Amino acid sequence: MFKYILKRIALSIVIVFVIATITFFLCHAIPGGPFDREKPLNPTILENLNKKYNLDKPLGEQYIDYMVDVAKLDLGPSYYYTNQTVNDFIERCFPVSFLLGVCAMLVAVVLGIPAGIISALKQNGWQDNILKILTTILVSLPNFVIASGLMYILGYKLELLPVALWGTPQQMIMPVLALSAYPLSYITKMMKSSMLEVMSSDYIRTARSKGVSKFMVTYKHALKNAILPVITVMGPMFAGIITGSLVVEKIFAIPGLGQQFTEAIFNRDYTMIMGLTIFYSILLISSILIVDIVYAIVDPRIKLGKEKVE
Amino acid sequence: MSKLLTVNELCTSFFTKFGEVKAVDHVSFELDKGEVLAIVGESGSGKSVTSMSIMGLVAKGGKIISGEIIFEDEDLAKKSEKELSKIRGKEIAMIFQDPMTCLNPVFTIGNQMEEVLKIHQKQLSKKERHAKMVEMLEKVGLANPLERLKQYPHELSGGMRQRIMIAMSLLCNPKLLIADEPTTALDVTIQAQIVDLMRDLKDEFNTAIILITHDLGVVAGIADKVAVMYAGEIVEEAKVDDLYYHPLHPYTWGLLKALPRLDMKENELRPIPGSTPDLLLERKGCPFFDRCEYAMECCKEHRPDKFVKENGHSVKCWRYHEDFKEVE
Amino acid sequence: MMDEVMKKELSFKRVPKEDKEEEKILRPSSTFLKDAWYRFKRNKLGLLGAVIILLMLIFAIVGPMISSYSYETQDLNNIYASPSLEHLMGTDNLGRDMFVRMAYGARISLSCGFVASLISVGIGVIYGAASGYAGGRVDTIMMRIVDIIDSVPSMLYTILLMVVLGNSLTNVFIVIGITGWLGMARLVRGQVLSLKQREFVLAAKVSNVSNAKIILKHLVPNAFGSIIVSMTLSIPSAIFLEASLQFLGLGISAPMPSWGGLANEGITAMRAYPYMLWFPAIFISLTILAFNFLGDALRDALDPKQG
């Protein structure tokens, strides 16, 4: 078990390294330097800037320097906001995005799992039919449509909720809903099919033949099995929420990291784009790692399967 | 003395989008205490549905349409879900075909066995439950019972799991054990061990057994009576020796011919041609008509009556009508 | 009882084997495509999806032809005009006709969906087939690469590539195309691997027919269903990705409209001029919904096992 976790961590580090490398070279392949402005800068200033950012060194050296910094979790200075570093921005903006993402994830899990169970237990009943329609529509609505629809109705027409910024619980409701819609319906669908599959399995029949009540069969025997596949999609799900937050943060003018990323794209702030891409990758790869470890703990088959291999 | 179990004209149907499937069609049989009845038939002949009807666990879409299932003077077909769950696992226990999938993969053996005792023998203390489980695991021939209790199903072999299923089913000393193809998924050597085990336990606990199988070889070793099912009906029922030595129904003849024996010569093993009929189609005559070598004109139009011989040997085939004579 | 039997006038005459309908086929047989079409036809939502997509295509093709406006002509005397007979969907902040802009948007968003998924399918089929065909170590390494790429959400490297390549229509097609092939590669690889184990491939090997030839010949019909389904379902995600890029200021450049760009403009103006949001929002959502319906229906029809 312990060995398995170590192995997974090592692999994750390798992946981050590969991503950082690709990102670095992609960003340095962009034609023109980072200080190409509409009005060309004074050559001496440009030279000084290049020196400041080590851009006068050969690419290989720059790469090694950058990688060493990344290993130290230092993502370097911003090209655009010349006296701030990428880390400064992450420290300032990430907590906002993190809270947003975690809330959306919680909404999706807390509502999606019971909804999926209800859908499965009442298969083809009215509850199931309503949920089927809802999930089908929610899966197809892009997050910006949901965000703007909520904003128009709850914000402008009914004037129930503030339409922008972040901080108060009221400000959080709409962005969280907009972000959680897709994962919520996805988890509902997945939980339903997983539950249906488990409920028709042999060990459920065994449990019933032992005299276990329907209720206990559902909530003890079936639930623990049915929830396993849902755990495995949590990692990619979180990734979806994070990338979704880029758009949602922009629509609600939330001062999060996604907003920062959009701005960096607009300003062509390459170190910021590079740094944030790497940061997001680290975040997502660690979330997938955590999900894998949790899965190995919850499912007895995985744990021992791996031990036998070793 | 009244019978332990009397199944009377039981009909169980499944309602699919293509129509009604009569999976069990007017099935009747009786079982005494400690007696072993084998129900034999091809897959799809309705033997499993018969057993699930007795348990009250017919799968979704299926329903008992008519008939009685009298167990200890009470009709199980009329009982509520709650009443039935008090009988399941305590009075009537069941073991299934595939031990690999019949135990819940995310709970330990101990947890799953203890559940039965927690439900049906609430008076037992934790210690007593534990002692009982260990005792039962020893009885089914498992070494290191203490360790087994802590293990998960995937850590055990198929034979071990089937032993655990048997131990679990006998924990409450049930009066009837339904074994649905208990040996089919196992290796041949393990099969014999499991059959031996079931026979020993039957003698020890005086449990009646309904053994469902498609393997006539397994039947010979353990059963008192045999019922042959075909397309939802019992086409022949007899004491085990009568059935082996004087089979009456052409289908049973076919089954016995399809059974490999050591003294057989090459090419002697004869499968029955064709396959079981589509239960969706309404049929008038004998269900075996299409595949029967001896089919007669009357078989096409009229469903055979049940003919019973003095020794209780019953058969549903027109060949045993008093007016029958061979006409080519 | 006996009387009753007697009344039946039983005939004990043997029925010869030939007279029995022993081998009769109980249900009419059907070809795969006929079967699939039958299943598809019964799926109302799938048909609805197909109709919506068709309408969108007609709108995209015919819309600009029947409109007397161009998507870039500004009319500053007539900004934010509400929908009317003159401007069916109103005008935007620069007085441009929204109907014709929506129709051009449909052209761009739909072609982005189609072209990008064709590119993904192309790359995915080649990569997957190569990986599955090579097998062994090569296969392991190639699939590990897929796993690694898959562990980063496609949105991230789509953004990165767009930043590197710069904004243009072609770049959007290419970038979305080359970020969406992973699933297809896995699918095709799986098909190839299972094909390789089938008897007819073994038989072909024995008779010295090239393995690759056999696989290609059998891969197409075997994987056809799942490839079509997977492609249908990847079109809406391409449309969605393109729209999202517009929000981040990436993608095609103004004044050329895409639905995502129009929605983005609509959000800014929605408080006073909500129609500017409703049209693009509804069109995008309907299209994505329609493709999802169609894809699900096709999966049920072509791939009944998976459904």
C-alpha cells in the first residue's frame, strides 16, 4: 500500500516535470519577445529587461534555471506586472478559486449521489423521469449560459442576489451553481447507472436471501459498492470545475486565479501563463493522485491486488 | 405427517416489452423434512425462477401469477415482504451458482456471516455469534476459521467461497436449503467435495434440500427425488433410481444420453438437437414437440396430461396414455 | 378427466422429422443496419436532435444568403435595435444585424464542431490503430503518453496552444482538433486489440495474409458504430470549447462572429438588451442538446451492448 502510494507520487512528479518542460518550450516558441509592444521599447530598456529576466542567456540555460525554480515551487516574476511574482498572484487569488471549486464540488457530490440513488431506486417512476430530464438538459447547457441565465433572472429581474464580485455567501451562490451544474448531473447519471448495476448483482441477491431488509440491502450492501466508480471520476470532475472557473470567474468578475489567467492571456503575460499552467497541472495531478489513494483505501480489492503484485 | 413444502400449480411470469414470458407454468411438487429434491433442466427451463419464487425474490418484471407455496402450513405466495424476510435466511436459506460474485466484495467474510445472526438470532451476544461462525466454518471444512473471518472474498478461491456460502446459509439451521447450481462454476474435483459436504451436512442438520442443476451426474450422488423441468413445466418426476433406470419422458432420455459415462464408446454421447422453445410464443401442444424424436400428431395440438404410475413416477407425455400404440 | 382426453381424439401417428418446424426461425431476421435504423427511428429524442441539427445547418447556409445585411457593416444610427421585421434578431452595440451575425456564428461554430472532431477522429484512429497493432512495449508507451496527456484537462493546453499559435479560425479548428483525440485513440486501440485475438486474424496469419490488411479490413465495420457515436458526441464539446475560448479572448478575431463571441457580447449587454444574450445562448444550448440527443440515440441504435 505504502509502496503503491510512493510509486504514484513519483509518477505524478514525472508528469508535472514533462508538462513544465513542454509549457516552457511552447512559450519560448512564440514569435517575438515578451516585450514586443505596439510602440517598440527603447533598446537599452529592452536590454535591461532582457537581462533582468535572464532572457539574454541561451535557451538551455534558461530552461535549467526555470526548472530548478519550479522544483522549488517558485514560478518566477510576471512580465507584465514587473514588480510582482506569479507566486504572489497565486497566494492572493487561489484561495478564492479554491473555495469556489470546493463549494461547487460539494454541491455536486452532496446532491448528485442522493439524486442518483433515488433515480435508480425509483427507476422509471416520476422522480426518475424528472431527474432524467433535468440531468439531460443540465449536461447540455454550457456553464456560461447557466451563469448568465442565473445572473439575469436572480440578479437583474428578481434582484435577489448580487451579480458580481466575491466574499459574501450571497455572492457565492450563483457562481457555485453555474459551476456545479455539469458535475452534478454527471454524478447523478453515474450514480444511477452504478446503483442499478450493483442492485442487480449476485451479492445483492445473496443478501436478500439472507433476510436482510430492502433498506439495509440498499444502504449497506449496495451503496458502498455503487459509490466506488463515482469516486474514480472525482479527479477529472475537479479538473472540469477548475477549467470551468476560468469562464465563470470572468462572468461574475470574481477576483480568482481564473480571472488572473484570462487577464494574463489578454496581456500576453507569458511567465504568468506558463506559471499558472504549471500550477493548475500540479493541482489537478495531485487531485487525481488523492482520488486514487482514497480509492485504494476504500476498495479492499485494489489494496491487496497491488500488494500481491509487489 | 404434513409435508415441509408443497408447491401447488405455481405460475410465475415475466412481463417484457415483447409480451408475457411464462417462466414457470403450473409447477407442483412436494418435499418432506430432510428430503433432497433435484430439479433438472437446461438453462432457461424455469428452475431458477421456481426457486426464486419460493424465496419471494423473483427479479424485477417478474411476478407470481397464481398457485400456492405452502411451507410449514403457511402460504409463502401470500406473505408480505416483511414476513418473508423473517423466513429467508432463517427457515429457508439459499446458495447460488457463482461463488465468485455472490459475496459482497467490500465487506469481510465475518461481517457478511455475522449479518445473518444479527438479523435472525438477536439474542446472541457478540461472543456467541463469533463462536457460532467459527464452529460453522470448521464444519464446512475450512482451515483457520479465525483468519477467514477477517478476509475479503477476493482473497479466497472459488471452492472456499462456496464453502463459506454453505456455512453462512446453515448458520440459523434452516429447514430448507435451496442450492441453485452450487457446483456449476467450480472445478470438477471441487464439485465432488461440495456435493459430499452438502450430503454430510444434510444428514447432520436434517435439512431438506432443493438442488437445482443441469448436471444429472451431480444429482445421482445426493438426491432422493428428481423433477425434470422443460420450458417452465415439470415434465417428469420420480425417485432418483426410477428416473435413472426407467426414464419415461423422451426429454429425460435425451438428457441421460447426453451424460458422458466412462464406459461410453466414441460418438455415443448424443446431445439433444435444437434448443428450448421461445417462451414468448403461445403454444398449444407439448413444449418438447419440436425437438422430440417421437413426436406424434396429437402432441402438436394438445398439451400432454400428467400420467402417474403406482410408484409415484409421473410424466407429461402422450406416450403414456392408455390408448397409445406405436403408429408409424 | 379421461372422457375429456377421449374427446380430443388423439392421433398417435408419428410426425416425421421433415414435417416439424424444428429449425424454424421464430423472429424475422434483420441486417445490422436495418436493425439500427429501426432502433433509431423509435427514439423520439434522437429524431428531434437530428431535426434541430438540420434546421441549424439550414440556418447557417441559407441565413447569410437571404439577409440583406453583412456581418460587419456598422450602423451607428441604429444600435441596440430590438428584434423587428427589419432586424429579426435586433442589432448589436455597433448597429450590426444580429440575424446575419448569428447565421455566420452558426457557420463558424458548426464547422468548428465538424472540422475539429474530424481532426480528432483522424488522429485518434491512426494513433489508436498504430498502438494496438504494434502491441507490447510500443503499445504500453503510447498508451502511457495518452494517460499523461489525459491527466491535464484539455482546456489548459488548448489555451496554451492558442496563445502560442495566435488567434485565427484555422488555428481554432486545429487546436481543438488536436486536443480531443485521446478518447478516440483508446477506443480504436481497444478494438484493434480485441480484433487481433479473434480467430479470423489467426487464420489469416496462418495463410500468410498481412495482419495489418486484415485488421484494417475488419476494423472499419467493427468499430464503425462506436467511432460514429464518439464523433457525434465530440462535436458538442468542440462547440463548447470554442465558445469558452471566446470568453477568454482567444479564438477567431472580431468582427467575425462565433456563437461564443456573441454570447460574450450578450452578457455585457444583457441587463438592458437581454435579446443579445438569449439568441446566442439558446442557439448554442439547443445545438449541444441536439447533438447529445443524436449521439445517445446513435449509441443505442448502433451499439446496443453499450447502451
